[in-house]
Amino acid sequence: MASGNVGTSLSVLIGSAIIAAAILLSTLITAVGTRFVGMESSTDDNVWLIDRLTGSVYRCKAPERGKAACDAEVATGSIAEPSKR
């Protein structure tokens, strides 16, 4: 009877480990999928790209259709709240 309880306990532990691994994997996929956020500037044609994982800020500009060129920028301070119209 004791060996039956050990088998059940082991099954519960394995099941718990699988569920925990699935939750961690799901969180990782979500974090990588939403890693960058873009903010447009109303005064010029630049777009600011913010890397949520590292905190790096990039200024991107696309002179024409196609791939944009992004340069790393040193940014200090905070981002202003959008105006409510």
C-alpha cells in the first residue's frame, strides 16, 4: 500500500513540473513577442523604438518604403503623457 502512495506522489510531482514548465515557456514567448514598443513623434518623421527587455531606445527613420534605419539614442528623463483631445 505504501508503494501506491509513492507512485501517486511522483505522478503529482511530474504533472506539477510539466504545468510549471508550460507556464514559464508561455511567459517567455509572450515577453519575446512583445519585446519592442514603438512611439511616433508628432513633430518629425522619426519613430522611437523601445526595447522593453534592455531599456534601450532607438530612433528609427525610413526615408522611403522598405526597411528603416535605427540608431541607438541615449535618452534621459521620462516620456510625456499624450495630450487628451
